[in-house]
Amino acid sequence: MRSSLARWASYGATGLTLVFGTALLVSFVAQSLPVWRHEGLAYVTGSVWHFRSEQFGVLPMIYGSVVVSIVALALAAPLAVGAAIWSAEYLNGRNRWWFKVPIELLAGIPSVVYGLLGVLLLRNWIYELFERFEPLSGDTLLTAGVLLAVMILPTVMTLADDALRGVASSQRRAARALGFTQAEGVLRVSLPQAAPGLVAALLLGLGRAMGETIAVFLVVGRQDSQADYGLRSWLEAGQTLTSKLGSSETFLAYGDPLHWSAIVGLGLVLLALVLSLTLAAGRWLPETGLARNRRA
Amino acid sequence: MADILRMPSAPRPILSARAVSVASAERALLHDVDLDIPEAGVFGIIGPSGAGKSTLLKVFNRLLELETPPLELAGDVRFRGRPVYGAGVDADALRSRVGMLFQQPVVFPASIRRNVLFGVRHVERLSRAGLEERLVEALEGAALWDEVADRLDRPAVELSVGQQQRLCLARTLALRPEVVLMDEPTSALDPRATAAIETLIRRLADVHTIVLVTHDLDQARRLADQVACVCRRDNVGQVIETGCCTELFDNPRCPETMDYLDSRGTDQ
Ligand SMILES: Nc1ncnc2c1ncn2[C@@H]1O[C@H](COP(=O)(O)OP(=O)(O)OP(=O)(O)O)[C@@H](O)[C@H]1O
Ligand SMILES: [Mg+2]
């Protein structure tokens, strides 16, 4: 009786989520239809966004979102995982507390504050650091990526720390009893066993980077069209899906069906990117030993 | 009967402790322990729960240092005459020569093969054939070969607890250790698995030095050539007496311990 009630409740919740998600997706697709009819595939492959001439190419924004997220992850991952190893494997109770609490506090700072810090400090640093490449300003894709790295660092670190501390200490002790040094134990026992959790932490960080809006908005330069997609473009102003969506053009577009559908289309593309990331995470996880560890 | 025939004869002990004391931040755990463990054979350590048997065992391979919060150690511990806690002693190398078997088997979430070779792979550079040879040697040494020969690549967690314990033994034996410290290795096992391990311990004792902590007085009687009795006096663990089994069992100096252990032994 009790359990069947619980079962129905969970079916209900799942069903509601599915219905809601589908409704969301359907309305996004429906509202963005005009631009797909207008641009066709060029909507996602076109490099020019100029609404006055009714040109809507989203590739620069997709590119911007991917670049800033990857830069953020590439910078944050080694630091976060390194800090997590330090905290979970080398620090004892009280020291760990002193190490973790400030980092977790960083995760609670509103993103607009990070954005302001980016405007105040980071963009100048980036400008000066890369001066010999003659960037036009400090507002670049790279700046946004570095800022995002700082922002996702606490989250990734905390989750990675949890993953590592989930590895039973008896496993570490068994490795030490076989003559492993502490570092070898970390490398051969803790990290492999925590791998699924570490990957999940990184993917969550990536998702957060991809979805972050205001901080990116403030330092990315917000240039809609992109001529070149080489490494050089990292030091130029760019645009991400979120910073585009967050701009005042969203309100401007509301009166014009085609323009509005182009904006909704941005949301659809963002949703698709984040969704495929989540699915990738889901696909990857069961195969990496989480299931094996559970059984153990 | 067997006990009497296997009198200790090694002139120099392989492991020795002199005036060893261990203390945690709050209190003393072991006080003034003197022990000589002769080479080869089974050296039993008996005593009631909480007396400090496991702690004493960990003193010998420096696993004590890995306790958190750390424990203080005083006194002199030697392995083959060389100080175990001396400056410049490689504790990790020491641990691969003085192996340890825990109360509960700890297998790694990997195949049986990988579990057995886990330690060797990293301590020695062996060819593929060398590894394979070591694998068979270790599993045969742990009397597990016949049971797992056809499923070496299956996950080790699929084994029964008794088999897992022997797998852990094989993993330790693969390193060809000189001493194996065993902390109540049969306490998680049923009588049949216990009998299997006991036979094994006796066989291993021909070549290896086995230090066996046990709760079970009968087990100590059956297996040990010499026994040390760790008791709690004044709330601190102390080695009350050591000796050859028969005299110690017949004429104990800490009768209350013997009573304790005997009662445990019978109601098990
Ligand atoms: N790391 C530690 N810090 C503080 N106290 C400890 C620590 N390890 C063990 N002790 C204490 O030392 C005493 C002896 O513990 P130990 O595990 O050596 O006993 P034991 O003889 O092996 O008991 P059992 O037969 O139940 O395994 C216990 O009172 C225990 O609480
Ligand atoms: Mg114990």
C-alpha cells in the first residue's frame, strides 16, 4: 500500500517533468519556426548576425559559448582536482575545514560580482598580458573564459572532493600496506575509483560555464559577427549564446516575429547543447565503475 | 603435540621490540612492550578486545604512522637487527617486505588477476611471463588457485568473503614478503573457511614468519609456536608474558585474560 503510493508519486513526478520538458521544447521549436524557414540550416552555420538586414547566423555565438566553456574547464579542471586531492587525501579534519570553507564561500558570491571584478581587474590583466598580440581591448573570449574558470572552480573542487572522499579509507590503507607511497595510492587507488564522480564534477562545471550569463556579458565584448575562428579570435571580442540572450536585443525583438524567433532559436540551441552535455554525462557514468563500486 | 616439536630455535629474532610504548593524544595505549619474534613459524598474539593487539601489530610495519590523528611511539623496533623507525628508513619498502592481512578482506574493485598483481606490478619490474608466474605462485600459496583458475578476469568482489580473505593473502604473498602480519584473519569467516586458512597459515610458516593476532585461544593453541599475551593493566595495554604455548596456557600469569578468551572460544 505504502510502496504503491510511493511508486505512483514518483511516476507522477517523472511524468510531470516529462510533460513540462516536452511542452517547453515544443514551444521553443514552434516559436523559432519562422527563422528556420527564413535561414534554413544557415541559421546554425552562418557567421553574420545583423537583424536590420534580417541576417541571423548563430555560429559565432555557438563558437563563443564553446570556447569560453572549454577555456574555463581547461583552466579550472587541474586546479580544482588538484585542490580536491590536496584536501581529501592530504589534509586532516580541521585543516580541511579551513581549506574548504573559504572555497565554498566563493561559490556563494553572486555572479554579477565576479563580472564586476572581471571588468575592474581581469580585462586589464588580459590586455596587458597579451599586449604583443595587439588585442583591440581587454574584452575578449579569453577574458570570459578565465573569469568563468574562477567562477566554476569552487563548485568543481567541492564535488571532486566529495568524490574522492567517497573512496573507502580501507582501500587506501590496503594500498599503503602493500608498500604504496601516499602519492601512488592516490594515483592508483583513489583517483581511478573516484573517476566517475570526478567526471561528473567536471561536466557539471562545464554546464555551469555554458549557462552563466551576466559575468560573461560584462567582459566578452559582445560582438555578434565573427570573421575568423582561429586561435587569434580568442583575443578578440566575441559573443556567447547567453550573453546574446541577455542583451537588450531580446526586448527589441519581441515585436518582430522573425527577429523574435531568431532569439528563441538561440535558447533552443543553448538547450540542445546543455542537454547533450547532460546526456553525455549520463552515458559515460555507468560504464566507468560506479556500478562496480556500488556492488563492492 | 605439534607445538612441542616446533620449538623456537632461531638465534636472532626477525622482529624485536624494546620498551615500546604507544600513546594517543588522550591516553597511553601500549606500555613498555618487549618482544622477540623468531624467524619462521607462527607467533601468536592473544588478549582481550581493546587491549592493543592491532596497535602492536601496526607498530611493526609502520602502519601506525598512518593513523589519524597520529599516535606517539617511543622505544626501539627492529627488523632483522635494523631499526624500523630510524632516519632514512623507507617505510614503504618496509611495508612491502612486512605484509599485512586485515581483519576484514579489502579487495580492490578490479579483476582477481589485477588484485593479486596490484602490489608486485608497482614494486618490481617483471615481464609478462614473470607476472603470470607470480600470479600462479601467489594464488597457489594462498590455496585459492583451484577455485579461481578459470575466472581470473572476473571481478574480485564476486568472491565469497573467505575467498576474498585468501585473495588478500595472495596479494600480499605476491610481494614475497618475509613477514606476514595477520590481524584476526579468520574472525569474519565460517568454520570451514577458518579451517582452510589455518591449514594455510601452518604451511606458510615453513618459509615465512607469521605474526597472528587472534581472539581465539584454541586457534592460538593449534597454530602458534610461541604466544605473547597482551592484557590491559592499569588501563594500558601491556605484554604480560610470552612463551611457548603449553607452559603459558597451563600456567598463565594473567588468568583473567585466559578466562576471558576461553569463554569466548567456547561460546563461538
Ligand atoms: N588511532 C587511535 N587513536 C586513539 N585511540 C586508538 C587508536 N587506535 C586504537 N586506539 C585505542 O587503543 C586501544 C587498543 O586498540 P586495538 O585496536 O589495538 O585493540 P585490539 O586489541 O586489537 O582489540 P580487538 O581485539 O577488539 O581488535 C583501544 O582502546 C582503542 O580505542
Ligand atoms: Mg584488533
